[in-house]
Amino acid sequence: MPIDGVSGEFRPPRYAKIRLGYKKKGERGDYPKDTDVFVGRVEDGITTEIIQAYGGRRIEDAEGETWNLGKSLRMLSYFEWDALHPRKNTELVVNLLNRAWSHSKLKCSGTGGDQPGEAFVRDEAFLAPIQKATKQKPERAAGGWKVICLGPTCPMWHANNKDNKLATCHRELRFLAQLLHPTTDPTNPDYLKNFGSVEIVSGSFNGMIDVQSGLQLLRSVAGRSANIPFTLHRKPRTMLVEGKRLIKATLIVGFDNDEAIRFGYSDPKLSLVRPEVRKQLVADRKELLELARMEIDYDAVKDIQPRLEEHRASGSGRTDYPITGQATGSGGGDAAGGASAVPDPSLVADRDQVVDEAAAEASPPPPLSDAELNRFLNQGERDELKVLCGGEPGNSESLAHFKELICLAYKHFEEWLPQWEHTTPPLSSLRVKHALWIREAVEAEKVTA
């Protein structure tokens, strides 16, 4: 039986957390010092493999084992950037909420912004001021209370801490994506190497806007934002904070247009396949397609049933075979056929007919792609067409019918140009689709002849 609240639940995994700042050794307070680089702590799940890949440098004055991972992270998301949780209706990749933290504990979270939203309070000390401001009775729920979220006008908003020392609520971005090896060289064996899901948390309003904008731009170029590699940068920007101009490093999504478009056109299931594995998969698929196109012939099925000649060569001593089920000749056997009875030769002969019928009924090969249809013919293929049309390669006087069919093929595909009225389209421009049309025309001429 399914368990309510557990069965069907989904939680994207988080293997590590990457920070945008750090706390110095012996420093008081809950808030870390902001930096212009990505910061990884071993305590947060950052592995030696990640540190080595990104050329991490130890931050000596930071608490714990903390590393500078540089100003860029190579990433990829399994979901569209605005995908929602199937049950909770919360964001899976770019999660935006108002959150109030105190001593590493989440006290309250909500969705209020320009308009009131809904909040979930986990601390009674937060409940009374919110209830007083909203004039609404809270709704009791497991683990807390549901209340109205006023966003920046809430008494628990961080900017109101002069009147309320508990006020710590602020906007918070939680960005969850796959961390890839930093190389962008497809020939490098570490290309697309996946270190697992990492979470980046930021309280920067500009960072929230820039991340969403960058991923939306990626989708406009590639057709989707899921399974497309990108780079998350820490870029310095001049911004206005409380009436003062400050230079702070925000989060910017960057990507290579060629790579994004290439991945956008490819199968999403192959996005994280390494180049050497991808080549093998493509080769295997090509081999299967070639096998599917192969025609059935006699040699491919000749051993399904023993041949008449093999019975004669088997040393059984029989040179004649019962056709009506009665024993004949000197090989013995009873009227019922006995142990020496062999298949009716008419059945052996019928096998060839069955093979021919199976070949005739075999499925036609899959249609050619646009790229295959528009491939230019090589010299050998053009010479083959000349012979098919009754001409002789190298003898221009014998190619009149061939050239006539070329003109008709171009007109059929609406590619005819006025300058060809007294000449013939250049043979070097012939494509596979023209050749197929000409072959069909020749076959049709044979039928009506």
C-alpha cells in the first residue's frame, strides 16, 4: 500500500554546496564575507576530484577546509530552468523564496513580493509579529503555521531589524545543477565529465535576475535549457545599494553558441555521453540500419532446412525418396515412412519459393533524410545514371536522353533556372534526389514501352 506523503515523492539530489563567500577564522556573526570567486568547502561535499579539476587553491584564513574554485563553473541542468516539482509546485532548478535564517535554522519561508504571498512559519517568535501585521489568523500545519507573506513590508524582513532584532528574512536564490569538468574541448577525455548535483545559494537580487535571464537566452538559442552545457560566471557589476554605488560580483550564465546549437539539435538522451561512447553508439546504430537494409538472399537462409544434396551425401545409401509416403528402392523402410523417411523433395523445392516471397514482402528501407537526399553525386554515380539512360560515359552524343531527364528532374523539384533553357544544368550539381527521380522515370518508360 502507498504511504501518504512518501510514495511518489521526489527530491532532486544535492551532492555538494558551493558558496559565494566564507567566514574567517574566529569571526563572529552568521554572515560570511562575500567574494568574487566560487568557494567550496570539504565539509559541504566538495571532493578532491573537483578541487583538482578546477585548480582549487586553499583559502588559509577561512574556517574549515575551504577552497577557491575560480570565477567560472561549467554546468548543465537535467530539467528546464523553470521546471516545477510535480507535487509541491516549487522550482526544481532556479528556486526563489523569501527565507529567514537564525543560527543555521530556517525560521520562516514565503513567496511574497510586490503582492502578498503565502509563508510557512516554523518559530513562534516569528508568528506573533506576522499575525499582528497581517491581521489574519494563522493556519496550523505539521511543523508550523501557514500565514500571509508580506515580503519586504513584513516586520520580519531584514531591512526592519532596527525595530525587530529577530528580522532576518530576505530573498534567496537556490540554484541546483550538474557540475561538469571545466574543459570545453570535445577531444579531451574529461569533456562532459559529471561531478554530480551542486547547489549555489545567493541573496543577490541582480544575481537572481541574471541567472534566469541567461538560462532563458540559452533556451532561445538551443531550443531548450535542459541538457545543454553552460558556464556560470562571477562577474563584477556596478550596482546601487541603499543609495551607494558598489562593485559586486553577480552571477552570469554564459555559453558557446556553436556548442549550444549542436546540443540543441542532438538527442537529449546523449547529452552527457562522452565523445568516445557517443561514437560507438552512432556506429552501432549505423550497423543496425545497414543490417535492416540488407535484402534476404538464398545464402542467408539456405541452412534453415537440410538440402536434398546433403541427404544424398550423408551416406544413408538411399538415392530415391518416397513422394507418396510408400517405401521404394533398396534403402529399406516401411510403408509408414519409417526411420529412413526423408522430406518430400517438393517441400525442399518450395523452400526457394518461400524465400523469394519473404524477400518480396520484406519491409522497404527507411526513407532517406534531407541531408542524404541533397548529397551531391560523385563521378561514379553520375556515370551509372548515364548508362541507365542508354548513354555511354565520355560520349556526349549518346547522352541526349540522360540530359533530357536531368532537365525534367529539375523542373519536377521546381529548381529550374531560366539560363538553362538552351543548355543543361551542370552535372556536378546533381543530387541523390535527382538520381532517384531519374531512375523512377527510366523504370516507368520500360513499363510503357
